[in-house]
Amino acid sequence: AMATLQVNAQVVKTPGSSAQVVVNSSMPNRGLSKSQVESRFGQPSSKQGPVGNPSIYRWDYNNYSVFFENNIVIHSVAH
């Protein structure tokens, strides 16, 4: 049996710039805690940090990385 994965993504262009931000609902959203991310998305392949003040952590998954300030998601970035 084949499974179908639906991915919702939105590309947002920054005015006056060629930069693009991809908003993808299959990645953790801003504001989630580390425990919420782990329960919804599983164990990351690696964890890095803390770095700096406030403490920044990075969790790496197969197709994206999640950045935390202390215990809260601040960004998820597709690879």
C-alpha cells in the first residue's frame, strides 16, 4: 500500500529583496516548547547548544532544523 503525504507550504517573498521564506506546516511552529516538538515530531537526529545569551539550541531533523530560544521554538528552517 502506498501512503500519501500532503505538505502545506507557502513561499513568502520579502519586499525589495530576493530572499524567500518558506512557511511549512509540516515543521514545528514558533511558540512550541521542546517537549511539544519532541512529542509531535519525534527525536531529532542531533541536538546542539546552548550557544550565547539568551541560550539558542538547534535540533536537526532529516529535512529541516528547529531553533529554540531557551525552551521555545523561534524558527524552523528547511534544508
